[in-house]
Amino acid sequence: MSPEGKKLFNIIILGVSFMFIFTAFQSCGNIAQTVITNLNNTDFHGSGYTSMSIIYGVLSASNLISPSLVAIVGPQFSMVVSGVFYSLYIAVFIQPATWTFYTASVLIGIAAAVLWTAQGNCLTENSDENTIGRNSGIFWALLQFSLIFGNLYIYLAWQGKTHISESDRRTVFIALTVISLVGTVLFFLIRKTEDTKAPGDDDSTNEILGESSSARNKMMRAVAAFKRSITLSFTKEMLLLSVTTAYTGLVLTFFSGVYGTCIGAVNRFGSEEKSLIGLSGIFIGVGEILGGGIFGLLSKKSCSGRNPVVMLGILVHFIAFYLIFFNMPNDAPIAPMEGTDQVAYMIPSKEVAMLCSFLLGLGDSCFNTQLLSILGFLYSEDSAPAFAIFKFVQSICAAVAYFYSNYFLLQWQLLIMVLVGFFGTITFFTVEWGAAAALAARGSDYSSI
């Protein structure tokens, strides 16, 4: 196999591995609170919202040390070990106990930071300036298919069930654990590639993770990268983009955990209420894949910049929030095991609920593709620290949102997202206009971004 063929093979294996792992993990996140609600009449007293809050809180803090860990043990082994911890977290639900549940939440938070740092390093090692766009698109598309497959399994497995029995729970989570382990094992198929960069060539990822065989030298590079991250975090552009990033963290929490719980709590959906959680995830995935394909892979054909895509994203989300407010009972996020019989401003509609799922995924892809694009454009020389800050802010806000989801009614959760989304859109526009002005001053074409 040629060197380029080997690199493409590695990218495909990377994407397929992540697809398997996140097929299991995202399905677990969507149904965790629903499953736990059915357990709270036992000795188990955990909360799915609290667990996800812990995961994202630890993840955000662990982003500060994950480059050092990956630098020492290497990206492939880092991903394998992280995948094992993902599988252990899912396996906890087979026979849950409160202490193992929260302990696993802490461990997977650390593992997630290491996994994504290693993923970025692996993607960079197997790409060059001519293939990085293609390879990123392949990886993104394969990853987002995890939303389809995992939730399709939940939809079929829980078809017609109004109560999740112990047998149902064990069957689902044993299957999800096996799926996650398959993805972890696939990391072993990634082949080492020869360094094809010319002498003196470098990139920000290599600066962070290092190319030297000396662990001490790699650690010194990681510390230097940490210092650069601190410096970048206080720049005007990064502070403005942090508001937009914060919004994506809140939305991530809502569509990956809260909204599925709301759907599963509506008794008026009848025998389909639990299986609709999986169907909702499928529609979110369709929206993500469609938006990622149009606004990610085809972004170079845009002649009007990023702002129109972000505007479309916020409008799509506002429509979704409006429909959810009218369609979902206000107490749905915190309903007891028996569910809720309340009605909002209309009789709950399955069709409207699935439309909102699609809109949530589509809007999320609008924001994320454009954030990744503008960060790569503004910080091409310091991309790794910039993306570390992006992940840090997003994870912190996701953790905060999972925490307040234990207590806030639906209307207040929607209001918070509307306010942060409005200001996040304005701050994104401000940074984008500055980027356009800088291009114009250099005599460059705006459509080239």
C-alpha cells in the first residue's frame, strides 16, 4: 500500500472507530436519565444529568493536561485506553451502583479529553495541507453516523415499551458495551506512517505533542503549549468567540440529554414514548450530517462568508425552541418515573417533536462548522491551543447546563439558550467582520475563507 493509501486507510479506521464508540456513548447519554428514573425506587440514587455534568466538568479541566499525557504514551495507545474507559462507563448501567456510576463519570471525563487530543494528533499525522479538508470531512461524516445507528437500535429495542425493565436495561447496555469495545479494538488497526514532512516543517499539533523520542522534551513542549493557550484565551477575538462556543455547549447538553428525556416523559405519546427517544436521536443525526455536508465539505464554494450560515443556524434553533415550548410539558425534563400527563400549549405531537430534533441537529452543525472554520482561519499558526480553548469553554458550559437541568423547568432552559444564542451570534458576527476587514486590508478575496 502506498504511503497516501495507508494514511487514507488510517483516517477511515479512525472515523469508523469513533463511530462505534460514540454510537454506544451517545445512545447511552440519550437514555441515561430515562433509565435512571426507572431505577430510583431501588438502592440506586444517581442522576444522569449530574453524571453528564461531572463528565463535562472533568473533561474541561483535563484538556489542560491531556496533551502531556498523549505526548508521553502516544496517540494510538491513548485512544485505546480512553476507549476502554468509555466501555466501562457504559457497562456500569448493566448493574448500576451510585458510587461506581459517579466514579466512572470522573474517569470518562479524563478519558474524553485524552481521546480527542489524540484524535487531533492522529488526524494531523495522516494529513497534509492538501488532504486535511478531505480527511476532516471523512472523519466528521463517519462520526455523525453514530447518531443514526445507535438511536435506531434504541428505537427498535424499545418499540412499544412504556416501562424499562431490568432485563430491557441489561440487554441494551450489554449490546452498547460490546459496540464500544469493537470501536476500541479497531484502533489497533491504525498503522504507523513515515514522517513525510520536509526538514523544518512544523505545525501547532506537533509543537504541542512533540516529535522527539524524549518524554521530557515532549513534556516541555506541552507546557509551552499550555502557556500559549492561556495567552490566546485573553485575546479579544477568542473572548468574543467564547460566547458563541458557550452556546454550542448549552445546545449540546440539550439535544444530547435533556430533549430525549423530555420526549420519554410525555405519557400522551403512549406506548411509543420510550422508543421515540431513539427516533429523536436519528433525526438529530440526519440534521447534523446534512448540515455538516453542506456547510463543512462545501464551505469553499461560499462567496459570502460565515455569517449567513450562523444566521441560518440561530433562526433554525429559535424555531425549534419555539415549537418545543408549545409542544412539550414544562415539567418534562424533571418528571418522575411515572412521566407527566401535563400539556403545554398544544396536544403533544410526535411529528412536531421529530421536526424539532432535526432542526436542533441542523442548527448545531451550522454553528460548529463555522466555529471550526473561523478558528482555523484566525489561528492557523496556533490551531491546537485555539481548539483546546474551544473545547474547554464548550465542556464547561455543557457541564453547567447538565447541572441546572436537574432543577430548571423546560421554559427556563429554553430561555437561557435563547439569550446566550442571541449574544453568541452577535459576537461571532463581530469577529467575522474583523476577519473580513483584515482580508480586505491585505487585498485578499473574502470568498477565499
